[in-house]
Amino acid sequence: MAENTGNPLDAWRQFITDSERQWNGFFKDVLGTETFSSAMNTWVEASLTVQRMVADNLERYYAAFNIPSHQDLVTLGERMKTIEETLSRIEAALEARAPGAAAKRPKARPKPARTRRPAVAAAKSSNGAAGQ
């Protein structure tokens, strides 16, 4: 009997290599045909048409219900970013002109105390006061 002193994974490697060659050949034969190419082209055109129709219908829906579209929100975000950058430049210019002005800036007004209670808590306290 002959001893097998080779690597036990050689057979596995050979199987994987042969499988890859077979799959590559199969896909080359299938995907390389004009029929497959035209079918994929038709599918892509159809999906793009559906996507355009959905986008158009959503735009009409948003306009009818006065809901901002994605593009409206993106535009608004860009405008806000520009305004914030302008404000930052103005603040930097003011601080550069008067270095001590930042310390003299008035403090922000304190927020008013929250004295209103939720409707449920107000109803409980009025029922409790009426029962006493």
C-alpha cells in the first residue's frame, strides 16, 4: 500500500479550482450572450421608468399636501449652513476688532419657569381639591 504523505487539503483545493473554472465558463457562456444583454437592458430601462414614475407621483403628492420634498429639505439645509458660516465669519471679524468685546457680551436671558402642567395632572389636582 502506498503512503499518502501529501497535504490533505490538496484535493479540496483542486475541487475548488475546478468548480471555479466550471462556474466561470458557465457564466461567460450565459452572461456573454446578446440575449442576456438585451434582457438586462430592458430590465434596467423598466426599473428606471418605474422609479421616475414613483418620484413624479411623490412630488405631486407632496405639493398637494404642502409637504416639503427631499430636495426642498436639502436646499434648506444648504441655505442654513451658508447662514451659519456667514454668522461665524461675522463673529470672528467682530472679535478680531474688539478683543475684549467677547467678555462684555450680555449673557443670555434665562428661560421662563415652566408653570403649566399637563392636562392630566391639572385634572387630578382639581379633582383632589374639589373632594376636600
